[in-house]
Amino acid sequence: MLTLYYTPGACSMAAHIVLEESGEKYETKKVDLAAGEQRTEAYLKINPLGRVPALLLDNGEPLAENTAEPGFFSQEGVQLVLQQPEV
Ligand SMILES: N[C@@H](CCC(=O)N[C@@H](CS)C(=O)NCC(=O)O)C(=O)O
């Protein structure tokens, strides 16, 4: 299963939206930026850039940039069609 490392209110929200819209199964893990969790040895193994978001793929590889995610899903054959919500 995919794992999204994110922080509420941070730019990882973009990755979270794309992931949700993809329909793929995923779990989330919160990273406490204020406490410096992004600089811990454990997190740097997931994302050596020390930032959120990081999307851990099924093969153990991380995607570390928001902009990488749509390309990944496109390669996987997942169509992302974002629609304007009806108001
Ligand atoms: N270009 C990156 C930017 C990632 C980024 O700057 N993340 C910030 C949160 S919005 C972060 O993790 N900052 C923690 C730090 O710099 O220590 C992306 O779009 O994924």
C-alpha cells in the first residue's frame, strides 16, 4: 500500500488531494515539522530532502516532490480528472 508522509496545513496537501482523487489505497503518516521530525535519521531515510510530502511506493521507493505524483499515477494508468465541485 502507498504511504503518504504529510503535515496538516503544509504543501503536502497537494499530494494528499492527488492521492485521494487517484482512488488508490493509501495510508497516511503525520510528520511533525514543528518538532523537527523531518530531520530525524528515520525520516531522512524516507526522504533525504527532509521535507514533506513523501509518498512511499509499494516497491519501497519514495516520491519526494508534489509535482512527481501526477506523473507517477499517469504512468500507472490512473486517470486524474479533477472536477469543479457543484455549488
Ligand atoms: N518542492 C517541494 C517543497 C516541499 C517543502 O518545501 N515542504 C515543506 C513544507 S510546505 C517542508 O517540508 N519544510 C520542512 C523544512 O524545510 O524543514 C514539493 O513541492 O514537494
